[in-house]
Amino acid sequence: MTNKTDRIIIFDTTLRDGEQCPGATLNIDEKLVIAKQLARLGVDVIEAGFAFASPGDFEAVKKISQIVGTENGPVICSLARAIKADIEAAAEALKPAVNARIHTFISTSDIHLEYQLRKSRAEVLAIAQEMVAYAKSFMTDVEFSPMDAARSDPEFLYQVLEGAIAAGATTVNIPDTVGYTTPSEFGAIIKGIIENVPNIDQAIISVHGHNDLGLAVANFLEAVKNGARQLECTINGIGERAGNASLEELVMALHVRRQYFNPFLGRPADSQESLTNIDTRQIYKTSRLVSNLTGMLVQPNKAIVGANAFAHESGIHQDGVLKNRLTYEIMDAQLIGLTDNQIVLGKHSGRNAFRTRLKELGFELSDTELNKAFVRFKEVADKKKEISDWDLEAIVNDEIQQAPDLFRVELVQVSCGSNARPTATVTLRTPQGEELTDAAIGTGPVDAVYKAINRVVNVPNELIEFSVQSVTAGIDAIGEVTIRLRYESRVFSGHAANTDIIVASAQAYVNALNRLYSALQTQEKPEEVSAQKV
């Protein structure tokens, strides 16, 4: 493949760079759930992790390689510094994948060379070539990134890229590591590379960028116009600091405006063929899954997947949409998988109907997962007369989350009112199987519940975020609770859904505490290598 390809390769780094967002840490099973959904979404490459960073990252890359890295599945990629031990760990973790890629990187900007690496340009050039060649000895697909490329001296950047391609790199990635550039500047960088790197036709040009100035998506689209053919992005734009370029925004921009972008990829302007391999109908569900598992809520006015993205309140807008949707909508909500809130099941529905509807919604569950979800469905159906697709999605996402099953909520009972002191009684089952009950008084019912839970679990923590969202309209709607708590310098998230928001609050809190408790038990902490990021 060369830069003359007439489509855009989507490289998803939700499980690597996206997970570096504080509080978004995922366990291995959660990463696997997301990886499976990314495969259904149709991404070309999944960067599954940083194999050398920790035993957990290594196992996650290996497991995703085994289960998702099939012959017809996406390329599975692992990040590695330009260091032999990193590359060896990546190669070992990627062994089960049919199609695998090592992504190695080293800084090239003078500020990074002086203060981070403390190496000369000549040393960095030699290391880049040597380590690309070393990665190439393990597999044919090798990507190279000159970290902080956007702030690197162009002439030195051209030299490093030429050497990396000569050593075997099949993709060269140009990162705007600190989110500093503007669209015209970033486009000029890509154009300069094509004009000044003699062997650039032997590799795909990729781009990676952060959203510190809110320009990541715009930068990428300008890069496409100037010859970039791979976009490195994340679901919901999650990632460290202000996040990464958003996958859903890039894909839909290229889809809705394909007549504009077609000529830049050598296509007829009126071509209706998609510019990516993404199944756009999977976008909304993927967004919701990542939001639920990471605990990173999507802002209501977020483009494409926000709650208000297709909402119209203005009378003029509403009138226009009723007459012709094209008056104020540039895309159909169904295109991203956002269907009408159609009632499909009730308490008399059987397991087969439940399984069939889940398949129609794109969920592929194991028998164990299906059984758990069906039990929850029946519980909810007893409380709600009508179960919508959105309710089903909330139930399934809640049940298939694989948080460590250590402490478990057995009972929650609260007493509160305008002239009463909020009091909560909580019973938890401990990891040893013992049932412990305690009670507490709080400023409100949820505060009382959390204080009672803390008395049982007895693990110090600080609650830093609590949010409740309604899945559907109506007084009997399922409420989704997301919480984040801090222990020392680490942040842990929890999520739960229930028609009773007090119960959901308790379950979400215990979910987060289980992650914290599990981390304390294993004492698995990220190594210093994770501080160096593309």
C-alpha cells in the first residue's frame, strides 16, 4: 500500500492513548469488549496497548490478538519505544494475531532531544533506523512515529523519515503530540514530507494529534487533503489532556462531505463510495460502550454522538425539520445507529426474542453474558411496562462490564425526607463471602449510602465525580450512574444502571471500589515508560 490509496485507513487508539486519560483505566476484559466492538465498527487498525508498560497491558494486547486479531479482523498493533525490550514485548504479545503491527517511536523535536532524551540528532537518527529494522525482523508491518514531529525541524524530520522507511517502516506517523498546530500549518507539514522525503511513496502517511486547541479534527482533514491516508483517533475523542482527534467526527465529516474530499483521493467528485471502511451504524453504540466502560461522559453538545446532536428546540428549526429534514439536518440520525425509541419487548418476552433483538442491535454475547443480561432484563421488565432499545442497550452494557467481582451489593435501604436526616443501611458481600451490614447518616440519601459502604469496605478514597443520566424519558426510566474516585494519584471509575437511582448509585460506587481494591491487592502500577507518549 502506498500514499496513492484512494481511501482513508482508520487507526483506533482508544485502548492505548484513550486509556491514558485520567480515570479511564480499563481492565483486560473491558478492553476486549471494546476491541470486539471496534472490529464490528470496521476500524482497520486497533492499537491494543503498550505491551511493555505493564503485565496488564501485555496480557490485554495478547488476548485481543488471540480473539479479535483473526484473518478477517483488524490489524492489531502495540506501541513500543525505540528500545529493544519494548519491541520484543510487543512482538511477543502480538504473536497470536493474524495481522499484526509494531508501532515504535522516538522524539525528534529539539526540545525533546535536549530535555527528555538528552541525545544528539545523529544519535536519534541512528536509533530510529536501528529499531525500525529490529521491529521489521519480527513482522512485515511496522509503523514509525517521530514524536513531537509538529515542532521538529523540517529538514531533520525528513531525514529521520527517509531513514525509517529505508529500514522497513511501512507507515510513518506524524504526531502533533502537544496539539499545537493549526490546520494550514499541519497540512503544510504533510505536503513538505511528500515533497522532500525521496522514498515516501513506499509508506503510508499517518497523522496523530491532540485536541489542546480544539483543532485536532480540522488538522486531520487538512492533512488528508495534503496526502495523509491514515488517521489515528479515539472514540469520543478521549485521551490525555484535552483528548485526541475524534473518530466519529472524522468519519462523518468524510462521509457527509465526500464530494468535497473525493478529488483529493483521486476519485470523481460525485462518487458515492465511502471514504472509509467504517460501518457508521455502529458509531453511536460504540460511543455509548466506551463512555460506559471508561466512565467518561459524552457532553450533550458533542458533535455526532452528543445527546443534543440531533435535537431541535428552536421553533423555526422544528418547523423546517417537520417539513423537510434537510432544512436543518445534514445527516440522518439512523446513519450512526441512533434509532427511534421503539418499544420491542416486555415482561412476557422470552429468551429467544431477547437474544434475537440483541443480535439485531449488534450485540454478540456469550451464553454466560446472555444469561446475566436476561435475568436483568426480567428484573427491569417487572418494573417497567415497556422496554425500549435504549433500555436494552443500558442493561447489556451494564451486565457485560467485567469489573472485579469482589464486594457485591446485597441490600440498600434509605430513609429521607424534608424533615428527616437521610439515613442508609447497606449490606455487602465481601470477597470472602461474608455478609456485612452497616448504616450511616449523610447530607442526602446517596451520601448516606456511600458513607455506609465506606464503613464496610474500609478503603480510603475521595469521590471526585458523580453523575446521573436518564436512558429514556418517563418517570420509570432507567438511570445510569457514573462515578469517579481518587486514591492517592490514581483515579477509578464505576458505572451502573437501574430503575432505582439510589441502587444504581450504590452499585456504581462498589464497582469503582472493586477496581481500587483489586489494584491494591495486585499492586500493579504503570511503569515510568507510560510517561513517554506519542
